[in-house]
Amino acid sequence: MANYAVMPSIRFEDVEGALAFYTDVLGFTHRRGTVEEGNVALEFGDASVMIEGAGTFYSPAYNEAIRARMGGASPNALYMEAADLDALYATVQATNAKVIDPLAAREWGQSEFTVEDPGGNWLTFWNAGKNS
């Protein structure tokens, strides 16, 4: 049986700013793609995410469709496990990123926090072994 993976794609008007947020603030690793292309794949442990915007990677019609969908509040949220939740949270706080829900132990047995990215998407980082 083949293995399949899901790679969420999050769109931004400012791909360069989003790339900086995901790599510098959250610690994602740049896997492939460029800001100019408007298509950058990132990794965070075993998780993958793609940040996209209008660029050279897509056709003019697809770029226009991307632009038409920008600007509204995102209804999406991503949940990602983080090995060192305390260190990641400290980094997020040091950069003054918008924390939606602070780091805390939850009644369901994990600790987590939620931060908003530059496009308004909510990212919840969690760890079941950590009880902050």
C-alpha cells in the first residue's frame, strides 16, 4: 500500500513576510521553492506546509484566482506537535507574534498554544508529554 501525505497550502499576499515568520519565528525549515515563484514548501518535524502567493510558478489565471481570495479572515487552523513546546513559545513571545491562546496544560492531557500567522491563520502547537 502506498503512503500518502497531506500538505496544507496557505496563501499570503506577502510570501516573503510569511516565509520569514514561519522560518524565523516558528522554526520551520525551508524545503523547496522561492518567494518569486510564490510557492515555498516548509517542514516542521514530520509536518509539511506550503505557503503560496501569486508568482511565477502559476498561470496568470491561477494567480488572479489567488489574489481574489485574499484579504478575508481565515477559517482554517492547523495543529502541529512540537518537541520543545516551551522553547517555541518563548521564541513566539520574544517576537511579539499574535498569541491567540497562551501556553497552558489542557484538561485533555496535553499542553498547547495558538498563534496567528501574518495571513490570519491560526496555528496550534501542542505536546502530549508536556504539562506546562
